[in-house]
Amino acid sequence: MSCNPAIGGQGKGQLVKDLDVLGGLMPVAADETGIQFRRLNTKKGPAVWSSRAQSDKNQYALFMQRKLANVPNLTLVEGEVVDIRSQRDGGYLLTLGSGEETIARSVVLTVGTFLRGLMHVGPHQQPGGRFGDGFSGSLSESLQKHFGIEWRRFKTGTPPRLDAASIDWSSVEAQSGDEIPSPFSLWSSGAKNKIKCYLTHTHSEVHACIEKNIDRSPLFNGQITSVGPRYCPSIEDKVMRFGERTRHQIFLEPEGLDTPSVYVNGLSTSLPSDIQETIVSMIPGLYSARFLRYGYAVEYDCIDPCVLTRGLRHKHYSGLYFAGQVNGTSGYEEAASQGFVAGLAASCELRGEESLLLERSQSYIGVLIDDLTKLGALEPYRMFTSRCEYRMSVREDNADIRLAHVSKKYGLLSSEQLQYLQERIHVKQLLKQKTLGMAAGSHSYVMLSRMITHDQMSMDEWIPIARQELLSDGTFNEGSGILENLFVEVKYQGYLEKEQKTIAKLHRLGGLKIPETFSYEQIKGLSSEARHRLLRERPATVEHAKKLFGVTPADILVLLRALNALDKRPLQP
Ligand SMILES: Cc1cc2nc3c(=O)[nH]c(=O)nc-3n(C[C@H](O)[C@H](O)[C@H](O)COP(=O)(O)OP(=O)(O)OC[C@H]3O[C@@H](n4cnc5c(N)ncnc54)[C@H](O)[C@@H]3O)c2cc1C
């Protein structure tokens, strides 16, 4: 965990839940090493409910290492890859820094922020992918020389870490985890809150100090020119961009149970160390805080993901895959999702099988891959619920229903796990049918259904009653997951049906022909990027238009309406 010791969050929690059904390790690791669990956005609609867990940073790494060490048929080799080149008879020759060579039929590059990584603390610059690690110097050159890879430079940053013993905890506001913490995984031992986090704020004097010293920030004095993450700005960015704000939130998050290190969430910076000390000492609760590490920024090489297929393979080189931050994304969850996609695609390619193509309407992973490979990433890409146009249907609580068949097809889970999932889905469907009155329902089903549809109860009030009525036999002790799904499916049945109809319509109408002379200039509501692409490419069908770089699903709906109006005929392929 290079940065924040937390997994999940808005849009990212959905990725993690999906990975759980697809056999990923991240959700289990997050639960087993979790120290605080919170569900975000619960005051809003279910489309945006997102889980987040803070983990014990050291335990998380140990958990992952132990798991990987015990995966059958997996050999771990430690070393820096300095050169990769194609073999004449297929596959790749990899050279390590030690001079050792190895041959691989497939390579998945997950090199994160390490390629020509350069860290900045004020004027001080040091090669490195993250604090305490080295950098990868020659691999960028090797990939450029042998495969024509073109690099762009992105940047990210991290806040200081402070010593817990030096913080005045009595003058900051405690933030507890959820009363009933909910785990990410169906396969972990559950979720337990073990610590509190705390909230404090910057104020106008802190902002004035940053403004006064802004020319000492590498982000503002021209020392760093690469593009940073828009949604995770540095404190100097926030102060300069949002001058009208009189304060910014600072969350104090312990990095684990056995470490004094506290992550200062909200204070990412690359200002020189003396300025970092000054601004921290002005923040309530941190007047006497001791630094364990200064905040820093890091610049690194990444690729344009448009050169990749939807399996994350380079379009021109079979067996050469890229996944994670090197593809222009930001975040552990986005990296894990890509690792899953590339790993599975590489294994399918080796076996001569067709790989998995997750649709946007099926999973956030589908949205991520589609966005990256179609739109590219001109700045570090972070997942959000707003990126998923079908977010009412693609929720955390129905990952099993959406993806269990994928796990079965590709052998991603054990037979016991698959059987459990199938039983779980069956119970969900049965309860839904009964509650909606589609099957012979008892008095309790009718009553429970009315409570939901007449807005008589919140989900939190409803679930304990429903659990007693519907799941009293104890088969599913994690009943709240099942009942949450039931609540949402019943309450929002109308919306869900409408969204499913739109998805089906888009699938059905893919073959609809677009006249060669179709005047895209006249269509109202198309994004300018889509209009430009459509004019240039003149796709023959709607399916072809859907695949164009820069044409979003919202543009396709506008296009369908325009085609319909043109023909004055019902939408039929
Ligand atoms: C300072 C910093 C701040 C960050 N801040 C945020 C943030 O605010 N929000 C956010 O969402 N994300 C942030 N991140 C990003 C987050 O850490 C990454 O998104 C995530 O770790 C990417 O995972 P990855 O697997 O792609 O790469 P990494 O986790 O970076 O792992 C790359 C691995 O590849 C290895 N490697 C590299 N080159 C070679 C080579 N040539 N040979 C062999 N091994 C090699 C490295 O040793 C490392 O183990 C930050 C990262 C850093 C460094």
C-alpha cells in the first residue's frame, strides 16, 4: 500500500465486491486485516452505496505475501526486470538486474509508479517509485526500443505520516466505524472495527502560509510538469484552486494496530519539509506533532491504454499485457481489477480460449476497461459511481447475481464456493418473487413488501424484522446482505425494470444501420468529441459506433433517438 491504507470507497467498493465473486484476493485481505469499516453514501440511493475499509498496512502486505507463497504452481522470483525482447519463435526473453534470464510465453507488466520514478520533496529530488524503494530505470527504454512503446508522464502524491503519540487526540473529532460493519467478502471471517479515526481542519492561516510559499512547491514552480490526479489533489492545489474555501478536512487515520504511524488524509503535498512542518504545526490537534515521514510527489512513466485490447494486451504483440497504474489509472482497486482482467486474458490466450469481455452493464470492471481502452487516460483515472451509466443495476449487493456465471465458466472459484453462490442466488430470487407476490406469499411477505413500497421504514429498521420473518432457519447467517438486496430490488423495481429495458434495447439495436450521409451535425445532445469521431469514422452500424473512441453510451442513446426520428419508424434492427 504505497499511499492510503484503505480499500474501497466511492465506485471502488463496487470493484472490490465484484472481485470477490471473481475469486480475487483483495476483498478477503481487506476484511482479514481491516481495522475500520464504513459504508459511504448510505444517506443517498443504493446506486451509490460504497464500502470502504481501512486496513492494517503491515498486516495487509503480510497477508498477501503468505497467500501468494501458498498458491500451487506459482513460483515467485525477486528481481528487477531490466530488459524485455521478443523471441524469434514466440514468447519473451526477460533479463533481470542480476543478469539472470528467463523466458515467458506471456508477460503482464504491473510496474506501478516505478518506471523512471522520481520523488519530490520541495527542491529535493530522488529516483524511486515510492518511499523506501528503488526505481526502474532501464525498462522504459527497453520497451520503447523493442516494442515502440510511447511513454507519458503522470504524477501522484502522498501526505506526511505523523507519530500517534505526538498528536493531541482530545482536540480532534472522533470518527467511528459503522455500528454493524459489513465485510467485502463472502469468504472471509467477517469485519470488525478496531480503531477510531479522527477529523481536524485546516484554516485561513494555514492557507496563507501555503500561498506565501507556493513558489517553493514543485507543482507550482515548474519542477513537476506531469499530470496529477484531479480527484486527489495536493493541499497546495486545493488552496490555490478553491481560494474561497476557509478550511479543508484533514482525516487522521492510524496505519495499523502495532505502528505509531498516522496517515494525514487530505494533506498530500510536495512542499519542502520545513513548510510541511510549519503548516502541520498550525493545525488543531497537530501543534506538537512529530513527523515520521514527509509528504512527497512522484512522477512516473505510463502508457496510453488505447494501445491495449479489452483484455489489456498490446494490440500489436500477442502475450504482452499491461495492468495497473502503468496504464494511467490511480488506486489499488483499479489496479487489482486490471490485474484480474489481464491475468485471465493471458491465461486464456495461452490455452487458445476466448477471454472474458465484461460489459459496462455487467460490472464496474467492464466500465473501467471500456473507458481506458476506448477513451484513454489523459490524467490519472479514478473510478466513480458516476462513470457507470447503469449504476442502478450494477450495485454492490448483487455482484453474485451478475458475476457467478462468469466464475463458473472460467473456473475462478472452488466448487464449494460456487455451490454456496448458487444457493444464495436461489434464496434471493425466491424471496424477491414471494415479496413481490409473484409466488404464493404468506401474510408476512405481503406485510414486508408493503413496508418497503409504502416507504414506511428505512432499510435499517426493516432488516431486523425481515430477518426474523424470512431467514429464521439460520442457513444464511450473513442475512443482511441478502435482505439488503431484497429491499433494494423491491423498492426500486420500477427503475430497475426500466434500466434493464434500456440495456436490452442497446444490445438489440446494435445492428441498426446508419445511412452513409447521416448528418451528425444536426443531432442535438451529442458530445462534441462523439460528433467529431462519428463524422470522421462514419460507422456503418450502431454497434460500430459504440466501439468508437470517445463515443459514450449516453451518445449512443442520443444517436438512436435521432435515427428513430429520421426514419419515423419504431426502433427495430
Ligand atoms: C506516493 C504515492 C501516492 C499515491 N497516492 C494515491 C492516491 O492518493 N490515491 C490512489 O488511489 N492511489 C494512489 N497511489 C497509487 C496506488 O499506490 C497505486 O494505484 C497502486 O499501488 C497501483 O498498483 P500497481 O499494482 O499498478 O503498482 P504498484 O503497487 O506500484 O506495484 C508495482 C510493483 O512492481 C514492481 N516493479 C516495478 N518495476 C519493476 C521491474 N522493472 N522489475 C520488477 N518489478 C518491478 C515494484 O517493485 C512494485 O512491487 C499512490 C502511489 C504512490 C507511490
